Amino acid sequence: WGYTIGRVGLAGSVMTAIAFGIIVDDTIHFLTKYLRARREGLDAPDAVRSTFRSVGRALWTTTAVLSLGFLVFASSGFEISWSLGLMVAITLGFALLADFLLLPPLLMAIDRRRP
């Protein structure tokens, strides 16, 4: 945000705390289901598929609802509110992409290295 707008104000610092809290919650949800599937004896690719089946829709839905909720702030005339809403919504979208596209291959790569 600082690169595109040129400054990070109050909204940027508040956004960081809000977004990281939500992002970490989604990632922990994914990791918990993945570890449960691994403990049940599934190999890494099957555990990822099982995790997507059990929590994929929930992560997608919560991210969509929260992003749309924060985008309501983007219609505000108050600069702190609209920038906060826009930044959180964009950050949540990128975090969901990371959870869906980067986390599964990372987990499978880590599991391949384990003895």
C-alpha cells in the first residue's frame, strides 16, 4: 500500500492487525484439518484433498463475506475508513489465494522431506 499510495497511515497499521488475525485463523483452520488427515493415515496429497473437501468451502465463504463486509467501508467518504476497507479486502483475497495455491504444495514438500 505504501508503494502505490506513497504513505501508510492509521488505516494501514490497523489493517495489518485485522488482516493478520483473520489470515492466521484461516491458515490454522487449514493446517489443523490437514494434520488430522495425516494422523488418520492419509498420505500428503490425499490429506490435502481431504482438507479441501472439509474446509475449502468454509474458507472461501468466510473470506468472501468478510471481504464484502470490509468493501462496504470503501464506499465511505472518510479516507481512513475507505482505505482500511479496501486494504483489508485485497489482503484477504491474496491470503486466500496463498492458502489455496501455496500452502498445499508447501505442506507436501515438507512431508516429503520427513523420514
